[in-house]
Amino acid sequence: MKQNKYTLGLDLGTNSIGWVLIEPGKSSKKHIVDLGVRCFEAGMNINEATGKRDSHALERRMARGRRRNLSRRQMRKETTRKRLAEANLLPLGKPNHKDDTWRGMLDLDPYSLRAKALDEKLERYELGRVFYHLAQRRGFLSNRKAGKSDKEEGVVKEGIKALSAEMEESRARTLGEYFNMLDPHAQRIRTRYTHRQWYLDEFNAIWQAQKMHYGDVLTDELHKKLKKAIFYQRPLKSVEKFIGHCALEKGRRRAPMACLAAQRLRYMQDLCHLRVVSPEYESRPITADEFELLRRELEVSSRLTFSQARKRLGIKRGFKFNLEGGDRKDLKGNTTVAKIMEAIGSRWLNLNSDEQNMMVEDLMSFTSEEALEKRARKFWKMAPEEAEAFSSIDLEEGYSSFSRKAISKILPLLKPGCSIAEAVNEAYPDRGNAAAVDILPPLEDLRNPVVQRTLAETRRLVNAIIAKHGKPARIHIELARDLKMPSKIREEQIRRMRAREKERKDAVARIIKEMDIVEPKRSAIEKVLLAEECGWECPYTGNPFKMSDLLGGQPTVDIEHIIPFSRSFDNSFANKTLCDVHENREVKRNRTPWEAYGSTDKYDDILERVRRFTGAFAKVKLERFSQKEVAAEDAFIEQYSSRQLNDTRYISSKAVEYLGQLYGAEWRKCITCVNGQTTAYFRNAWELNKLLNTENLKNRDDHRHHAIDAMVVALTNQHNITALNTASKYSTDRGDFYEYQPGRFRDMPEPWPGFLKEFSDALGRVIVSHRVSRRTNGQLHKDTVYGFIKSKEHNDELRPVVRTPLASLTEPDIRKKLIVDPVIRAKVEEVLAEKGQPPAKAFADRADHPVIVHPNGQKQVVHKVRVYQSVTPVEISDVPPRHMALGNNHHLAIYAGKNRKGEEVWNCEVVPLLEVKRRVASGKDAVRKTNERSDPLVFSLAIGDTVKMMWQGEEVIAVVQKLCHMPYPDYYFKLHNDARMAKERKGCEIRVQSDMKLRDEARIQKLAVTPLGEIHPAND
């Protein structure tokens, strides 16, 4: 395919892509070829408050797992029942309380029978009841591959350990005998964690005790069948097919992170990048001897703190490592070896390489702790305590980026000062020399749903651009922080942001109290935070100041950049402090602290004051005040440009490599991954934010801001970064310190004449493309199963009810008297009145639950109550009958009918996902072409579909947001470029509450929108 001369700018986010195609012309003239925004659902649910990510299918998967467990337990009980009935140890037919034989047997106390069975002869049905009871709950069986969290596994094992001690103290021979000793009203039995082996031992003990009485019945064949029916557990399915492929060795899977090769590659990478930094910030790579010393230490340690590493190497106080900083406190070592040596000690060191790999393979492959312990004793000749500790080892989860074969080639090449990239290039010199492709091929499984979805949408978009405009000559891309950050780092950053938000709120409260400024500006809040950090004294002069000096009519204190902005392009809090106005403008000026004061007696006093700084940035700021070597402006711009135009993080490199397939061996020249630090500066310098806002502030409520970001990405190059630096330097050199605001730029030239007008016009024509999903998988119905009873208080009306724990009752449940039983309702209200607390608190302790005394004197403790529900559940299945509330709606179908006058009317039908699923399962279309009255389909609408409609007298392009039809039609839309959340749009939604209004007032018309934002009228 012929390559054109365009440059494509891509701003890739977790749920959006902004894109711009520009054409370099002769001299400095350029023009916009095309631009747009593509929106889609993120690959995972992202909680903006915490940063946590969950799969869209998490709730359904958990519910499916619960259903499977219930189904398997039911199958296990049924199989056991059949085996026992065949041996005449249980009545025929399923358990039924209405059957006299079954009722008498089911009313027996199973724990009493289980204890009695060890010493006395049981009746046949009593013995069958014992075995049937063992099949109901059979205890915890440790599975090393089950994927339980350490916390969850620890709770279970601690519970089992505690119960084991109690059994030993009580001298109970079996679990059933111990539970028979307990008072069930004082100590609950079902909340205990039990071990599978206890049930198996009890099964065998009871079998042996009763076999002398029923030798003709309890045969070896029945023993085998019953044991399998009660205790068989299928092995877990292999997940090998889900493991990603190695980027270097075709067809090979990535190595498990727990294997020795992957562990060694990780710590060797760190050692290759490790440098020693002096107090004067001069750095050197570690020597070969230091490298080897740390390598040997990390080979047998799970981690090595930086302070420990300095001690091992004999590095003087004041020196540090380049990898220190942020939340990183250590070098991660070989966690696999460390855990094994913790279990078996120096025995590991006596094994040869093959034996060590074989032992690790045992740990990775065995699923049963019991089987692994047996293997450890017999094959590895471990002592019992060693074997037990060895079988309990939990290895690190996850996978390396490379296969074992690739790691074996890379590891020998790693040495001090050699990066992993250099080692990979040396091991695979022909890598990246594949022939160019005309369009992007399907994406491999990256095992990261968020990145997977974004790059899949990128493929769809870029291929559409190529089809329309041809292959661009260059592609500039920037990835959003959400994509580039690992989940744990993002969650930690969110926590820090929440802490900073609290500090800002406290600062605002103090400003309002002391200065009576109702709405403090952002710069005022920042000043107060900086004052708190430096202890309300100027770090340069030592002069104290107060709030009025910061925010009064004539402020005497400036916000000052520690490293000049023109030589750092760093406008963050970490590069700012406060300084007396005169000292800042006349003495320090546009210099570093060392350049301004390094040759004076003041410098040591300044550093001493900075050492007293408090807060999260204190250490970073001390480093900047101490820094002696800062690149000159020309050298800085060259280094800075290189950093901005080469984002080397893993996810960024994956995106670059994927898009690079369009250019074959020349991909490194054609693909640039922009770091993104300067994009905000360019937006401010060219005042691009004003295109969507009255002020020069980013408008995140409009999806088109992604196109603005894409334009900046496309224009980020060496020439424009130099121009940005010049504009920044010019702003500072004019000496207008008081009015100058960091991050603002004066006289920044436009990329080409008429740029802003051309860009504004193009932006106004953008139609945001929204991805529409018409999948038939999703939540078909809610989880709750409803029952029905006749309400005597409502003329025997059949009403849905749900059995609810007392602590889950809501105040409306109490206020509206929705508890079914009037006696229990009165008792619950009495307890709540006494406590004066809501149900969640009043009934948190089971000891506080109400007690009902029946006429015969029997006491009943109430833990759950039946509550009337204001829903309309539908029948999901008839065997057994189950009624549930419907889940998501799938689409709105609009049919054209006739009224009595022969005029066309619209009849609308909101179709739930459950109904669509049933249609598809029976071989019918998901969207019916005609309704029950044979009215033809006009079109259907699903969430995310784009429409043209009239709203408040104007024709607008909108997107479907919500479809309801019960108890009346209610349809919600939003403008195609509206990026606000539903709660933020409340009160200003586009809302239509009538089928006929859709036709007559809204005059709605369905549109098909391409990934490039081209629209066409559409019908189904």
C-alpha cells in the first residue's frame, strides 16, 4: 500500500481514543486532514475513588460459581442417596417431610447418631442418615491451584487449627462426636472451618464400627461407591491456553513468574540498572564485584532493602541508589528460593541445577498438599516437619514477559550497565525486521483487559483511517496514565490523591477562617500547602510569614520554582516552594539554589531549613535544593525532547510495537510514543482549552477534549518543544514575576498560520463515535428468588416476599410495616424502639435478636424475617418454580402501526435481555421484524446507539443512555459529546416519556456512526 505524508496523532485512554490526521505542507504550512473521537466501554470496571479494577463479569462469575457449588452438592447428595437406597439404608424416593418414613428420619439429630455410631449398633435407616449427612458438608480440601487469596486461605487454616486444638482438648475421636458435645444454642456449628480429612477419617471409623453389625450390607464394593460419591472432587481445568505468548519466541508461552529463570531475570534487570548516587548527585554504575555480591544475596533472599544493600557493599553514609524513591524500599529477590530455603534450609544448596528445577516444578504442578507432602517424604527424603512446611509453600503468581527459552538466551548477556533492551537486541538481532503490513492484524491476548480493549479499538480505528486516507507516514501516540500504571501503583496513587484532597480541604477551611475568602483560588490553596510544608518561614532568608503575607492585598511571598521552569518544565508541587518577593525577583531569579547561593555562607543555612520541611515531598525537595549539576538550557531541551518522544514503559512499548507492524523494519523511525508531560503546556500555550471552554481550562465534560489532546500529541516534536521553552524563557526574562503564572507562555507561535481557526472549525464538525454493544450475554435477572404469599392485610392479594436477615432490614421496611408476620413485626419494632438504632446496628450482634415465646412455652430466636417486596418478578423456571426480577434491558423496538383513523402511530417495546436470550436460543432473531399485531419494525435502539432528534427546538445528535417501559415509557439520551456521568447530568437529561413523543416531537431518527465519526441514516 502506498504511504502518504500525513502524521497521525492518537490519544489512547481506557475508554476513549482521540485522533487527528495532519498534513505537513511546504515550509511551515500544515492543515488538518481529519479528526475525531471514539468512545467505548473500558475493558474492566474502574473505581475512580479507589483505583481498583474488576472484571465486568465478576458478579456473574461469582454467582455462577455459587450456583455450580450448590448444583454439585445437590448432585453429590443425590448420588449418595441413590447408593444408600440401593443398599436399603435409606427409604426410596427423594427426602420429603410429608413422607412419614422420611420425616421421622430427617427429624433425628445427625450429630448424636454420628457419635453413637462409633460404639453402638445403629438401625439401618439411622446408619444411612449418618452417611447422607456426611455428604452434605465434607470440609475444606486445600488445593494449591485454587487461587484463594493468602488472607482467605489463612483464615480457613487458622480456623481449622483452632478447631483441631478444641477437639484434642475434648478428647473427641471424630468431628461428629465433638459437635455432639456442643450446645447448638450456645455455640454455632455451621460457622466452623473443618478439614476434609476429618470427614474421611470419621467415614472410615463409622464404617469399621458398623461393619461388624452389617457385614452383608457394608461390602467393599459399597465402600468404594460411597467413598467416591461423598469425597470425589474433580481436578481443576488447565489454564495453559490462557497464558500469553512470548514476544521473542514464536509459539512459546510466557514463563511462570515462580520459575527460577523468571525470578533471576527480574533481579538481574534491577542490578543492571542499579547506580550509586553521591550526595552531590554524581552517579556511577555498580562494579562487577558489587554486581556479583548482590546477585548472590538476592538469589537466596526474597528481598533486600536498599539500606541492607549499601551495608553489604560498604557504601558510605549519604550515598543512595538510583532506584530508591517513591514507595520503593527494596530490591526484590528470588522469592521462590527464599520460600523453599525457609522450609528445608541448606538442603536446597546441596541440590544440582536439574534437581532444583525439578523441585520447583513439583511445587508448581502438584494441586494437593497431601500428595506433595507424600512426594517430599518419599522422593526428596525430607523429614515430616520439612515435608509439611514444603507442601504449604505458596509460590508467586503471574507470568514473565518472556518464555523460558528466551530467558535462557537473555540472562547470560546481562551485566552491569547493560539494559534488558540491549540484551534482547543482542540475543535477537533480527527482531523487528518483519515485512510491513497494509492493515493492523488481530491483537494477541495481552492478559490485560483494559489495554486489550484499548488496542483492539485502536486497530479498528487505524484500519478505518488507512482505508479512507491511506497509511500515514508517521504515528504519534500517547497513553493515558490509567493504561500505563499497574493496578497496585494506581491504587496507591489514588490513596495519595485522597490524602492530598484532605490537605487541600483543610487549607481551604483555614483560608476562609483567617482571610474570609469564600472561594479561594487554586494558587492561594497551593500557597498555604507550601507554607505548611516549610513551617511558615522562607527557606531562602529564614524570615517568618503569616497568612496575610501570602494572600493579603500586597503579598510579600512568591511561589518559586526550585529548579527554574525553563530548565525543568516541571510545574508540579515537588518543584515549588515559597520565597520572599524581593529575594525571588532580585537575588535567586532564574537560577537553581546552588547557582544562586552555592558560593555563599547562606547555602548551608538554606539546606538546614529545608531539612525541616514536612510532608510527602520533603525528601525530594531537599534533593533539588542540594542539586549542583543542572543541564544548561540547550542541553536540557535536547534531553527533555528525547524523554518526551520516547516513552519506554512496557505498555507503551507494546502499543508502539503493535502499530509498528505497519512499517516493518522501519517502525522505530515512524512510531513515536509521546511521554505526555508537555501536553498540558502546549494546550495552555496555544490556548486550545478555550475551544471548548470560556476559560483556558481543560473541559473534561466534553468528549472532544480527547481530539485536542490528539492534536497536541501529533504536534509534539523537537521543533515545538524548543519553541515552548523559548516562550517560557521569554515570559520569565521579561521580569514580570508578579503577574507571571507558571505554565503560561507568552508569544508561543501557532503551529501554522490560521491554526486555531482551522482547528476550531474542524472540532465543531466532530461527531463522537460511540461503540454499541448488542451482546446477548449479561445479567438476565437479579439474584434474589422471590416467594409469593397471600396478604390478609391486603384482601388476600398475592404479594412477593423475600426472607431477609434482621441486620439487612431498611428503615422503610420498618416504617411501611413490610414484615409479614405481625407478631414478629411487633417484636422487631419493640427492640428497635428500645435501642434507638437503625436495624443494621441494632441487630449486628445475634445475641440482641428478638425472642418469640410460643403458647407451649417453646422459645424461638428470630434471625430472619419475610418482607414484602415492591417488585414485579417474572417466572424464570417452572421446575422448580422460581420468580426473579428482570435484569438488564437489551433494546427498544419501534413498530409502525395505525390508529383508528388510519394514521401512523409508533408502538414501542422494551425487550429485556432474558427475552432476547430465549429468542436466540430458539433460533429466532434477537429483534423481531414485526410485533404481535404484525406492525413492521421501524428500527431498534440499544444503549450507545446514536440518533438525530429535536430537543428544545434544535436538531441535535444524541446517544441512547437508558430505556425503561415499566410502569410507563421513559427514555434517556445525552448529547454525543457529553462526557459527564449520569449523576452529573441529573436535571438536564434529554428525556422522552412517551412513545408518540419519540415520533412527533423528538422526530427521532437512528444513525449509523463509523469509527471515524461519519454518520448515515440507519434502519435495522
